[in-house]
Amino acid sequence: MASHPRILVVASDDVRAAALCEGLDELGWRTVTARDAEAAQAALADLPLEAAIVDGASPVVDVATLKAAARPRSLPVLWFGPGGDAADLAMMRAPHPTQAVLRIEQLVRGAIAEEEFELRRQSLAHLGLDLPKVRADASPLRVLVAGQPDRRFLGLSNALAEAGVETVAAPTPYTAFDYLHESAFDAAVLWGGEDHAPALSIASGMKRNTRLYHIPLMLYLRGSGDISLTDVFNRGFSDVASADTDETETARRIIALGRTYRRHLEIRRALDAGRESGAMEAATGLFGRDLFAAHLKRIAEGARDRRRPLSVCVLRVAETNAVAAARQGGWLDRALPQIGAMVSRLVRVEDTPARLASEVFALALPATRGPAARLAAERIAAVIACTAFDAGPEKPPFVVEFQVGVAEVSEGQTPAAALERASQNLQSSSRP
């Protein structure tokens, strides 16, 4: 439930962490505070916490201890203050609440995708198919540094180069976009300048581009002028370095962003490789009924072990006059492979899409509550409902609507029972 604590804050007092905890609570990410290592381990054992934030100025616990206490869940650890080299994000001052939430969501989603990859390997292995392990890219990180040359900006470029990072300088937004479209980058640093307008323009353009959308962005502030950090993070920036942040720390944070992004890409490629393994429907990339049933059981067991929610969705082609006419002429059958392919591509990389019957599709959504699962299923239905399919010569194209059913797997319930409950709760999806 939303009222349950989601983040563990480890701090011996509230001096440095109080404002962060208050901000996280306001964003709906309730916190629970532990004053020492014993209390932190007990909280992780008793509560399905999603991340930990440590005040390094009061060293009461180390990163390895926290991660071990949370297993088999993957626990992102954010650290502020001295130390924290093994943390997923380390910075000298407490992160902005919105920044912390965005980073935690990114790290948790990456962990869930990696867990799904291992489960998928197991399911395919039972069919005699081998899904290769995720291969780490050992090439140097590539970071775009966009903005007019400046002493601090040059210092940052030098710090990145000393860490083995390949940097590419772009003095204007135009050259920045030229570089972004010509080659791949693991992160981008945008110089704030006097009014931040060029940096915000580049960020907005990247977030409108599906290929560039996920590249992590850091805004490097020139001075202490007025700027809303909440607005900056909501515009798509992953991090903000203030004017007095040491270049070495800034470089370390950029490298952490780039490594996380690259790892997520590697996992996505590995999961996409499963579509070509021969176990999925060739035309759609969807799981078949039997493979989905076996894999769903593994997903449910993993969710139970990690104390994460799991939801299942059923999408059935709605019986409309247009669909009935298209079915009689065989045009619906011709459209269904395209519809299935759309379903398989409209889900997140960690989700499992399947085809249960000719006109019935299913989704398994790990770490997803029922209301969020319904939104995801209805979004898919809405996108498909905007697509016109051929109905034959001299006939207008037809559209396909879905009935959508959703069920969150409850404690003690089998995934098959949840899927049956979702099938019984089918409702017509909302038109876009």
C-alpha cells in the first residue's frame, strides 16, 4: 500500500536528513529512519523497502551490509557525505527529493529488468534454449559536454578524461544535436550558462526524441542564480551539480550515471535477443500460452521471494460491428499478427507479453500494483485503437478495441488464479 514506508534512511540524527525525508514523504515515498546498523538490518528484514539513503557524516553502516540484508531484493543505495564509494549514487550533500526519487526509480527498474532476464533464461533453458548472459561493454564511457568553454567546465572535462572517459565538446545546441544524432553517448553534461536556456532547450529536444530520451543528463550550474530544482528534474535531468561542487565529485556522479545507463542498455539488448530465440511467436515476439504459464509461475515465485507486487492483465478483442465484419472476411486474422507485435513492443522491457488465444493477449507486470497495471494495459489498448487496419477492397479500414481485465496477485494466490480473476473482470477500455 502507498502508506507503507518505501525508503530506509540511515542517519544517527536528523540534522542533515530531515529536509530530505520531509520532501520524500511529500512525494509519496514514505521513509523509515534507522539510527544504527542493527536497526537498519532489522528494517530491511521486516519491510519491503525499495532503496536506502545513508548519511555518511554519521557512519553507522556500510553499503555491502545494507545490500546483503535486503537480499534477494536488489537494494539501490544512495549516499551523501564522506565515503560511499560502493554506493549507487554518492554526493557530498543530501540529494534533492525529486532527484532521489528519479534515481531510485531508474535503479529499481534496472534491477527488476535484470531479475527478469535471469528468470527468462531459466524458462528458456527448460526448452533446451540458451539465452546468453548479459555482456558488459568494456569500451570507455562516452560523455557529451555541451556549453561554452569555461575554467570549471574544462576542469570537469579533464577529470573525466583522467578517469578514462571519452569526452566530446559541443559549444552550441546545434553542434550538440549533431553529435547526438551521429554517434552514441552514455551521458551528457549541459553547462547552465547565464540563463540556463540553451541547456534546457537541449534537454527538451532530447526528451522529445525516442532514441535520445533515456540518455542521462546532468545540469552543471555556473552560479547560484534562481532556479527551481524540482522543475529541472521534472524536465528530464538526472542530476544537477551546483557551482561549488568539486569537479572530481561531479565527474564521479556522471560516470555512475553513464555506467547505469549502459548496463540498462545491455540488459535490454539481452532481453530483446529472447524474441529471436525460437521460443516466441515468430510474427509477434509474444510468449505462447504454455511458455507464458510456466514463466508466470517463476515470476510469481520471484515476486514473493523479493516481496514485490505483481499484476497480470488480460486484453481481449472487443466484439464490435467493425470487428465482426472484418472477422468474416478474414481481415481480422490478417491484422492480428500486427496487433500482437504492437502489444509486445508497447510494454516495458521487464514485462512479459503473451498470446493466450487468437484474440486474447496477456501481460505479466512485475513490481506493479493493480491501478498502475490497469493504466498500462489501457494505454496499450488506446494506442492500438488509434491504428487503422485494412478491411479489404472498397471498404473503410477498421479499428480494434479491447476489453481489459487486471488483477494484482494477492498473498497466497496462484498466478493462474489471478489470471482467471483478470479474465472475469474484463471491461471495455476507454477510447483515446
